[in-house]
Amino acid sequence: MSAQATRDICSDNLECNAVGEAESRRLTLEHCNRKFDRQSAVERVRWSLANLPPSHVLSSSFGAQSAVTLHLVTQESPDIPVVLVDTGYLFPETYQFVDELTERLNLNLLVYRATRSPAWQEAREGERWKQGETGIAAYNEENKVAPMKKALRELNAGTWFAGLRRSQSRSRANTPYLDWSGDRWKVHPIADWTDRDVHRYLKRNNLPYHPLWEKGYISIGDRHTTRPIHEVDDEEQTRFFGLNRECGLHEFDLSTI
């Protein structure tokens, strides 16, 4: 995004008009995040769709509480591409949940996968999720990060919506409403929501939790690295054996795509 476009978005922040592009970018982010802090999630989505660059893309893991963001964003942009990264190792219930929500919300679903099949990867590399942090990182890079980057490139995404929330884990405690790197923006419209906020939205709109929610799965990813809360000591251990809560999909620099 150009320096002029930066200033246009930040037009009501006079500081931005008196500095260079790098500082203007920082001030713009600070300004917009303060602005979003005073708005509802719906207002954040509407402002982002109206002011941030296309193409607009929404990602979803179709996890425990994913129906919230899918409903929230598609109510304002019904045809927005919804990207699912399929590792081939999701729970059967997750695939069923994908089908249910895709039909119910009439989602424009696009599925991205690694170039190599799960069987081919295992034949060459073994079960990398059992090979410590290094193996897990390599597995996640191939099966989650690389497909997501490919999706953003192919869709020419200027703005990426995602359902991250600060209360989900320690690693997400500082999640901003808006992030910006290179020419791409990322929007987290429910960053400040609690589990109670999520529950109220689901009930108000008659939306379901993931089928495994009632079985104690509070964070749901691949079946081989996801555990229900009653099998572990705390929430941070429900994913990747407690070695890491994040898969990397929401941690890479958008400017590297």
C-alpha cells in the first residue's frame, strides 16, 4: 500500500500527515487499533471491508468455536472466499462440521493442501509430529503454513480475516485487531472476545459448537496432536503435546508471501 493510501485510511489522525511512510504505517496501525477498541465486532468487519484493500479472504480451521467468525464475516460479505487448510489428518467430526457449516452458511469454501499427500510424507519423513519440536515445525510448515501462503498468493489477498482471540492462549494474549505487513492487512474482529461472548453469539444466532466440544476438546486441530482437556494438566497442553500451542499459520510475516 502506498504512503498516500496509508494517510487516506488514517485521514482523521493528523500525526500521520507529518511523518515518513514507515512511521506513518506505525501510527496508522495504532490509530486503527484504538478505533477498533471502541467498536463492536460487526463494525470492525464493516469498516475493514469498506476501507482495506481487496481481495478480502477469510480463513477458518473449523475448530471449536469457528462458527462465530464464519457467520459474522459472511453476514457482511456473503461471497468472501473461505480458506480451509486441510492437512489430511483432521478429525472425522471436523470434516462433517465443514460440510454442515458450508451448507448452512452457503460458504464460498476453498480447500488448500500440501503438494505431497499425507501418505507420501510419512513414507519419506515418518510421523514428524512424533519427532519433537523440530519435526512438528517441519510438519506444520509443509501442511499448514505453505498452503496458507499459497492461498493468499493465488487469491491476491489484500486483507485476511481470522478468528484469533486473546483469551485463547498465552501465545495470543497480545493479538491486535489489525496487523499490516507489506501490502497485506490482517483483521481479527473478535480479538477481545471472551468464551462467554462467543457462547452468547452462538446461542443468539442458533449456531453450533464443533461436535467434539462436548467431549472436552477446547482447541481442535489434527487428530494426532490434539487432546481433550481432561487428559492434560492445562489448556496449553491440549495441542502439540504442550510443546507449542501455535502451528505457525498465524505467525508468519505477510510481507514474505
